[in-house]
Amino acid sequence: VPGRQVSVPRQRGGAPLGTTLDQARLGAALNRLAGTSVERLLARPETTAAEALHGRGLPARTVDGFLRPLLAALLCDPELTTSSRPADLALRDFASGRLCLPEGGAEALPQLLARSLPPGTVRTGVRVTSVSTTSVTTAEHGEFRCAAVLVATGARDAVELLPGLRVPDFHPVTVVHHTTDEPPGTGASLLLDADRGGPVAHTAVVSAVDPSRAPAGRTLVTSTVLGPATADTDTAVRAHLARLYGVATTRWETLAVRHTADAVPAMRPPHDLRRPVRLLAGLYVCGDHRDSGAVQGALRSADRAATALLTDLGVSRPLHTADP
């Protein structure tokens, strides 16, 4: 979501986080982090994200009023028990880039990737029951012979196919979607709750970023709760959103409440950010459980796995252009 407004962060209620000097220190700290190499970040002593935040020399009100809620949102970890190393990487990504959403929804990116491949390359709706270095066995279509297998799934599905893999603990996440006739006045900004005044960790008017996600003529507000859904989740979220946005929410329509128990792998210290992706020559695994528990971690592990696979096969060009 564009518009993170780092230069003048504010708590809800309009109170500035601190003095201009505090804001300058925050900006300087984020700029230093953006310019620090990944290798140098990973060489820092490892602790929890919460302990690391308070050891950086920033005022407590800046840490608690901005960095803590931001990092909780990025890691889906409200208590910040995550290792300081993936936490530093998450803040570095934030400081050096922009938050974003794929136009058309989360499924748009894999669909775009699939369309770049020859027709028939990707098959969906096929249940895999076992894998080896030379074959994939499916429930509906029998066995497929192959030169290599890459298991690119969540941790629980991966361990069913590859016994012996570690299954981490997870942070549960609940996402609530509301529609309304009148958009709140926050534009496309991501709204964080520094005061922990309710269940919502962060919220945004998503249709201000991607209008295609909202029903015709309506505004879509998407809010994230870091934890499980309960019977009164929607009621509590509405009350919290009314305070955060400063508008009445009683007439907002609940479009959906989505709970994911295994949303984000927990990364408590010590945490290995480079778990092996090459299990055997011909058998590989990737996913956020092999790196950091975020989209970036899943992509980094996929890059490592694809590189290992192509190296083992002796392929120096994109695989889908090679001979069958």
C-alpha cells in the first residue's frame, strides 16, 4: 500500500510520535538500514526483535509508537518474539522499497508467470501423493517421470511428501473485509495502531490502491488481526475501525472473515535464514519455511532452489526453453 508516510509518523488521535529530532533520528536509522548489506545484517548478534528495537538508541516513544507496530505488521508477530535477523531484513526491505499489492489479487502474480510458459506446462487440481528424485505420483493421473522434483508448498504439505522436514510453529492471522459507500479519508495509506486499542493490527482502504478488488460502486476496507478469529471478531473489529478511521462503521457490510491458522512460520531465535533447499540431487524444496516467514523469504528460497536444480541438471538457460 503506497503512502507509508515515514517522514511524519503519527499515532491515532493525531498526537505526533515525538519531536522533529526524534523523526530525524528515525529517518536516519531507516536510511542506514536500507544501505546496510544483507551479509552485514546477518552477522549482527541474534536476539529477539523486541530486544533489538530497544537497543538501537531511538526514543522509546518512537519505537513503541511507530517501529513496534510496523514490525508487528510486517512479521505478523504482535509480541515480536521473532529473531532480530529476519526482523532487520523486513525493516530493510521496508526502508529501501515500497509496500505494494498485486493488481487483481494475490493470484494475479502466479497467473502472469504461468502465462509466460508454453501451453500445457502447468497443471492444477492434481493431487500429489509421493515424490522421488525421478518421479511424481498423483492420485488421479498415476506416475509422471522426470529429471528432478521441486516441492514448493507450505511446511505441512511439504512434510507429507518429504518426511523428516521440520514443521515450525505458526502465527495465526485473521483478515476481515468490509465494504462501505463512503471511503474513509486516509487515502491509500496503511494505518497502524500504535496504542493496541483493539484487535486490528493494521488496516487500509484497499480499493484506493486497486479498485478492481471492490464490488462496483463500493469501497473495500481490509483489516488484519494478528491472532485467531472468535465469535465476536467482526463486532470488535468494527468498533476498533471506528476509532482508527474516525467514522461510524455500523452500516459497513462484512464481505468476508478469513482465518489462516498457519499463516506465517514463527522465526524465534536461533533462526536459520538459509535452510537447505537441495535435499538430494534431483530433489529440492522451497517455501517461506526454508527462509524467512514472508513473501520475500518464499521468493528467496525459490531462487536458491531453482539455481541448485538448474546447476545439478547442467542447464545454463531457462528450463522451459530447453529440449523436452
